[in-house]
Amino acid sequence: MEGGVTYWQALILSSILGWVVASSLFGLTRRVRAMTQPWVTRRVLADTPSILRLQRLHHWSLDNMFSVLSCVVSVPFYTGFLPILFWSGHGKLARQMTLLMAFCDYVGNSIKDLVSAPRPSSPPVRRVTATKDEKENAMEYGLPSSHCLNTVCLSGYLLHYVLIYYPQRDGIAVAAMFGLVFLLVMLIGVGRVYLGMHSLIDVMAGVGFGLVILSFWFMVHGYVDEFIISGQNVTSFWASLSFLLFFAYPNPEFPTPSFEYHTAFNGVAFGIVSGIQQTYTLFHHDNVPRVFSHQLPVAVFLGRILIGIPTILIVKFCSKAIAKWLLHILCNTLGIPIVSSCYVPTTLKGSDTKDKPENKQSVYLQKLMVIFPQKAYDVDTGIRFLQYAGLAWSVVDLVPSLFSYLNL
């Protein structure tokens, strides 16, 4: 049941808004960068000899192994893995890992662009970018290592979930699971340095921030889950939170793809939250069938994947097309100046608003947007957000409805 804004919701939103205003008025991003960037840059330069010593072990098998490991813990991998986890019946684990991934992505990329510290210089460092995703990663700033941060958080939470919900294990099995998580984190850290993608300080920062985020998530994940499935004004609060987080994100020294990644996962989180809030009692409660049970055998689960994956890809395409059309019309109607780097044709960018008389709504909105001072707003951000929100919503709402209709 939707109700009024609670105290804690108002506190969170007002705190973020206060940060946005204070950061704009007092140049907080620039001040923090001036304090941190020189020190981190010196550490990256000092770590270069250590990277070169490690890279003396150069071998094609190590290149392949560390490249594959990097792909397995990358954002695109989790984006493909999490829908399958939802459809396997492990709804709580899936939604918690999705929200934790979005949180890690936002915090990690915010720190990257706040500090704007370089990656190891190549040359002399040999940088191995075996995939398109790695080439895009190399365009981001270095500290912290997102791969290390995400690995610590997601493998740590997965271990926590297994130990809590499947506790029938002896001490040796528990020690082995802790050992595997530690080994994975260590291999990812060494691999990021070996591949020339990060310096030692980047890896250490990734692990450190990951431990802090994971500890915080252990304290709040129960409250977050309870709010999503039974809280008040869930969708409106999350939409407001997503909107404010766009403006709270620090501007980097030079543009990087980091903000695009955050935007995509911000949209995923909103789509998951809004979908779960509406369909929890139908498709995502604790008693739904789980894979490998007699109610959800492997053959049926594979059928879910064969139907679900094409469906969410179609929804992603349609969401993008609708967002391109809708946001362009909306911004022009309200007189909001927009720019676009790839989604909206140049001839459409704000061309309709030059000679239009301003209506009252446009005037009020422009006064409101003074709080977020920019000459023009990137419409690609909104398009990307809606595109991935639509995709995520289909994962937890549309596709499970198809499964129910088809008795899968």
C-alpha cells in the first residue's frame, strides 16, 4: 500500500540533495581531487617497477587464464548471470546480488571519477585487452579496481548466503569455501596487475573498499529486502533516489565510460525493485520452486532460459526505441536543453524548442533545474536508464508471467 514519505526516506533524499547543492556551490569534487590525485598518481608511478617484474612471467597461458577470470567477474557477465539466477527460484539471492552490484558499481565508479587517477602507463607496462569490454575498461580511471571490489562483495555475499541458508556443513567444507573465495580474490588482484590494467594501489583500494561495502551491506540487506517486498511508496522513492544519484555523481577530470556503466546498473536496480514490489507474492516469494527440485527439473529450467533470454533482449530493444522517442518529445515540450552523443540525431537535439513560447510548466521546471546547473542535459543518460530498467523489469515481471502462462 502506497503511503506518505517516511522519515528515513526523506532523510536519505534530502541528504543526497544537500550533497549535490554543496558540491556545486563549494566545488567539493575539485577539492577532494586536489588532495587525493597527486598522492595516488605518485603511488601508481612507484608501482610500475613491480608491475614490470610480474610481467616478466609473460606467457600466453597466463594471458588467457587471467583474461578469462576478468571476464567471469565483469559487469557484462553478472548482467547475463543474474536473470538466470532469478528464474532458478533463488529470488532473494538474485535481488540482493543485483542491488549489491548496483551499489558497488556506483561507489566504485564514483571514486574512480572523483580521484581521476591514471592507470599504469603503457608503455612501459604491457596492457592486455583481450575483449571489447576490457578495451572500454582501459578508458576508465584506475583507483579502485572495480574487478577486485566486485569480487570481494559478490563472492563474499554469496558465501554468506550459502552459510546462512544451507548451514548443514562441517568445518572442513566451510574452511574450503572461505579458501576458494580468498583464492579467487587473490587471482583477480594478481591478474589485474599482470594484465597491466591496474597498479598495486588500485588493487589494494578495490579490496579495501569492497570489504567496507560488504560489511555495510551485511548490516542493511535485511532492511532493504523487507522494504522492497512490503515497504511504502517503494517505486516512487527508488525513482527519486535514482534521479538524485545521477546529479550526485562526481564529474571526472576527463570523460570516461564509468558514468555509462553506473547509469545502466542504476536502471537495472530500478527495474528490479519496481518489478519485485509488484509481483513478489506471485513469482518471487520464498516458497517458489527451485532448480533441481521435482517441481523445477533441469529440462524445464532450460526451457525457461530459451524463452527468457530472447524475450528480455526484445524488451531491451523496444525500451530503447520508446525512450528515444519519448524523452526527445518530453524535453522539447518542457524546454529542457539536451545533448546526445549517439542515440538522438543531431537535427533533433533541441531544435523544436528554439521558437516555441514558454509555458508555465516549462518555466517552473527551468527554475527547479537551477539546483542542478548544466548548460544542457545528456538525453543519452535517460535513454540508457529506461532501456535497462525495461530489461530488468521484464526479468522479474514479464518473463515470469510468460513462464506461468506456459506452465514452466
